Amino acid sequence: MASAVLPSGSQFAAAVAAVAAAAAAAPPGLRLRLLLLLLSAAALIPTGDGQNLFTKDVTVIEGEVATISCQVNKSDDSVIQLLNPNRQTIYFRDFRPLKDSRFQLLNFSSSELKVSLTNVSISDEGRYFCQLYTDPPQESYTTITVLVPPRNLMIDIQKDTAVEGEEIEVNCTAMASKPATTIRWFKGNKELKGKSEVEEWSDMYTVTSQLMLKVHKEDDGVPVICQVEHPAVTGNLQTQRYLEVQYKPQVHIQMTYPLQGLTREGDALELTCEAIGKPQPVMVTWVRVDDEMPQHAVLSGPNLFINNLNKTDNGTYRCEASNIVGKAHSDYMLYVYDTAATTEPAVHDSRAGEEGAIRAVDHAVIGGVVAVVVFAMLCLLIILGRYFARHKGTYFTHEAKGADDAADADTAIINAEGGQNNSEEKKEYFI
């Protein structure tokens, strides 16, 4: 049985070099045949032991430049060749048979063949082979990995305008990247958690992240940020949308006159109603709770003016405001003091949406409380005086019964001893 005998590495390299030189000088038609013969011969090169050829893997961003280097550790002037993933010769020594001008020779020597590949695309990804025609021939490969940043980053909000308390859906899509991107959510400076889904198509990845967000009036004008993290992206790649939140009015009553805050008979009162909402309330109304508005009261938009105050003006005055979201109100309790009153009144306050307001302190109530306290103290003093009087001291006087009728002292003593058990106890009290 006959067996094929392969030529030595030096003989094989010499034959390949001769074919390459002939291809360079041959006409175009013959050159193609010689190159095919050269590629077929290169495919038969076995990988031997004692590897002396080294390469490094390359990671490059799409559109940038990749550098491929075939390095020989111990050079013996053997031929170095670089092939693409389809086993087509890119460079044979310093000659480039492949008609792709993106490949450029950076360095050629007996110990290195360095080639650059410009404008890298996803189709350039794969294994590139370095071959060294030694005895035996050697082969090593380098892998080019192409990173593709997201083609487009889009953010979409379910509603352009939301109402406070409503939950809305926000989606962010990073299209056609390699590898898949990581999407992070922020509301202002606060990071939120979303739910991501990844779709793969033709070695490319599209990531869609969904965020469910409950909005409040404080979120109006706050940006929602979709931020992408990807190895091909330097810095922050992000897009954002500003929230537009509608909310019901917030109402506050401000007393602009009198300045000292004490409302006396004959004085004037001016109140201003401040209402803020989105959309802004277009109508602000004043009413008097449980009664009609005084005839001498003047209403001018958000302002209420009452001239020549009197006791009949006492009561609760309410400012109401509304928009398409809802309505709210704030109350002001008016108490008119006597003309001679000098006591500082309680601070008038109001709260939107509440039924009551902080009431002014009534002088009659204060006087009643003081009278009750004084009366209680007087009663306490009387009770304590009676108690101490009863326990101040008690003494007994024993007088001999019939002593007044005795003729002399001896007779009185005898009469006292005989009647001692029947004598009455006499007590004296001192208060």
C-alpha cells in the first residue's frame, strides 16, 4: 500500500514562494489559477509541536481599526502568511493577494507580520489564521470580536400628560447592539427598577425595558432618564422625557389687612386667596359657610374686602378653587373684637380641603375659665380650713359633780371620787 510523503517545511515553503512569485508576474487569468493553487496548498499545512507562532485576540468597535499581529518567537526566516476566516490569503509575506484595500501592511519582518483592518464591520468577525512555513509548518489563529453600540435609543411614555396618583407606563428601547445592552432607569437623581426583555436577530440584540411609574404632583417637570450601559459606549448614553403631571389646586388664604392681625369693630378686613394647580384654576370664589355673605362685603377675584366690621360679620369664610382635576378649599374663621380690645388674637390659619379652621380665642370663654378656677380655689381653701380646725387640738375638763354644793374642799374631793364614773365630758374647740 503506497503512502503519500509530504515534503519538508523548507521545501514546501520554497514551492509556495515560487508559486506566489509566479502569480505576481502572471497575467490576470493565470494569476487567479495560481492563487487558487496557492490557497489549496496552504490548507494542507499541518500543525506541528513546539509552537513558535503566537497571536492575540482582538476586540474592536464597529467602524474602528483592528490590528492583527502574527509573531514568531524564534525566527528562522521562514515565510509568514495571514488568512481570513474563509481561508483566503490576506498577506503572503509582504504581498497582498486579497483585493481588499481595508487591509494595510503595518510591519513585515522575519519575526512579525502586522496588518491593520480599517472600518471594521460585523461581517469581519471571526478567526484569522497565521501560518509559518517551518519544518514542520505551524499555524495559530486570532479571533476578532466586533462590538456594536445601540443603533438607536428611544423612550416612549404612555401618556404625554398624567394626573396625580395615576400609574403610567414608560418604555425604553435600545436597538441592534452586540452584545445586548443593560438599561437603567432614573427619575431625577433617584434610580428606579424596570423590567427588560431581549430579542436576538442575526447576531444582533434589541433590548426593551418597561417601567411602571406612579406619579405625584411633585413629579411635574422631573425628567425620566433611560441610561444605557454597553462595552462599546464610553460615558453615559441616555435619553430622557420630562413628566407633565396635572394636579388639583392647593388653596391658601392670606390676610393682607389689618396688618397687626387684630380685627376690631369698625375696622376693615381684606383677605387674599392664593390657588396653585395644574392647570391653573381660572375661577376662585368666596362663600360664607352656613350664612349669607354680608351686604357690605366686596368680592374682587381672589380678594375679599369687608369694611366697617361688626359682630354680625363673625363666621367662617371659605375660598374655593377648581380645575379639571378636582377642587379644593380653605377656611378662615373671623371673630370681631370690641373696639377697646388690646389682646393679641390667635393666629388665623387655613388648610385646603379641610372642613374646619383654627378658631379665634373668645374672651368670654377665657373669663369663664378663670372664674371657675378661682371658685375652685376658694372652695379648696374652705375645706382645708375646716379640716385643720377639727384636728387642731381637743382637751377634756373633768369637773366633780356636785362640787359647787360641797361645804369644803375635802367634801368636794370625796364627792368627785364617788361620782367620777358618772361625770360628763366637756369639750372645747378652737377655730
